[in-house]
Amino acid sequence: MGQRFIPRSTFHYDRVINWFPGHMAKGLRVISERLNSVDLVVEVRDARIPVSSVNPNFEKVVGKKKRLIVYNKADLADPTQQQPITRALAEHNPNTPVLFTSCHSHKHMRSLLDYAAALADPIPQVNLMIVGMPNVGKSSLLNALRHVGVNKGKAAATGNQPGVTRAVVGTVKVFEHPAIYLIDTPGVMIPHLSDPVRSLRVALTGGIRDHLADEQVMVDYLLYELNKRHQYDHYMSYYNMSEPTNNVNILLESAAKRIGAMSKGGELDLNMASKFILKQYRQGKMGQYTLDDTSPESLDTFFNQVKTPHLELSRRQEKKLQKLAQRKEERRKKD
């Protein structure tokens, strides 16, 4: 049965999701202003979307400041994809170390603290600043480091939806000897994500508020990714399905029956089913998947683009470039 199933070869999606609240712009300015007092910038990315969770604006803001790249939520991503990502970054950012972490791992938190502590020689204190896109786990990382380092409880609020941290907070001690202080910052989204599928990946992993992306569309994309990898056994067995499907409505109806999601009129509540499936995926109950293309060619292309100043253009800039290209083509035809 599974052998006869043919997954979709492409996912058609042309809507660009943009979400850039005012506190993000302010947060980026404050990050820049406070950099002088920071010894190390810890840039947190999502291991499930190692490319899509990169904000090129941090390249401009951080500049030559000492930086550590942390791919968080590694326990939810495909572990075999760590090597190609590390190799690509070693080539394109040879002076920037990379760590793959899970906030649930004391060993990972200890490794990060050990790296920061090494900067305390000869100075007795180290100031870290955490930056990153929304919902990559910055505040969870701060809390985990504090728990491992000084055995204290939460210092930063966390949540399943992005935008919980809305301002740059004060310093929080995460280690005693040497003294290591950490500054949490709000997640900063790219003002304009020009690639529709990339914006959908960011939304699927929780970086954009669900209602802006449409929960059912995100589940459809997740279904596409699972089928592409031939990873349909979980959803078939969990939702009592006899065969895999490319039809998201069949999956949603099966999920609604499985969890008893019904509306007041007795109809199946597909929206509630969508939210349940997304929660299952984000908790890692549907497997460990890296959604971005991590082939050497794709990674090289992306990290080369990051070095250029026009990786992410505003809509106004894009339209201007399109008009210029159109005028050039018209002049070429006349000549």
C-alpha cells in the first residue's frame, strides 16, 4: 500500500507572510545600542530550519563583535543534518563557533557556559546577549542556563507563540565563578520574507503567529514534508488511517475524529484538529525533521547571499528593481 503511494512532488504556495510588530524594530535598535557592553553575542537559530531562521539583519548589527551561533531545538531536528550545516558555516564563517543544543540537555547548557567562562580570562565577568528570530527558544535557553549555572528558576517568560519577550531586559546572572551575565532580547523577524515557502517554514516551527499563516495551510505543508520523506506511518497509525494521503482534509477529518473535535452543530472541527496536529509536530511527537534544504549547493548559495547587502528586500525595493528590469528589457527590444 505504501509502495503504491506517490507523494506530491511540489508544494504550491505563493502567499508571503509578513509580521514585524513595532517592538521588533525597537528591539533591534536597543540591541545595537547595548552591544558595547557585551562580550559575546549568542545568536540563536532553530535547528529545524537552519537557513530560514537566519536573520541577515544581525550580520549588520553585530558586525565584528565576537559571536557564537547556537542551533537550538536540536532534539526536534534531524541529527544527520548537523554535519553539513557545521561544514558550511566553517567555510563561510570560519571564526564563528557553532553549537547544537536542546534546552532539556544539561550537557548542552554546560558546554555553552564553559565556552562563555573561557572568555573570563583575564576579566572576571562576562556579559552575553541572546539574539535571534521569534520563538527559536532564546528565553528558554536563558532559563535553562540559569538553572544549570546557578540552580535558580525562570527569569524570562516563555510561550508557544512568538512575541512573548517584547523588550530588552536587564542582565540575569547565569553563572557564579566566573560571573556570567546574560541579556535576553525580543525575537526580531525579517521585515519582508520574499520566499513564500520559507515564510511558511518559519510559521510551521512557531516563528510567526499561527492565525497569520492559517493553521490548515501549515498542516498541509507539514503533510507534504512528511510524505516527501515517506514518514507517514505515525499519522496513519495515530489517526486510524488505512493509507497515506496527499489530501489534507482527509488527514484533518481523521484527526478530528481521533481527538473528538466537534463544533456546536455536530460537524468535525478541522481548525481544532489543525491546532492539535501542529502541537504534536512542535513537541517532536511526529518525528525529527529538518525542513530546509541542507545540500552543499543550497547552503553555499544561501550563505553567499547573506554576505551581500540585499538578501531581503522590502516590497518597495522589489517593485523598483522589477520596474528597472522591465525598462531595460523594453529598451533592449527597441534597439
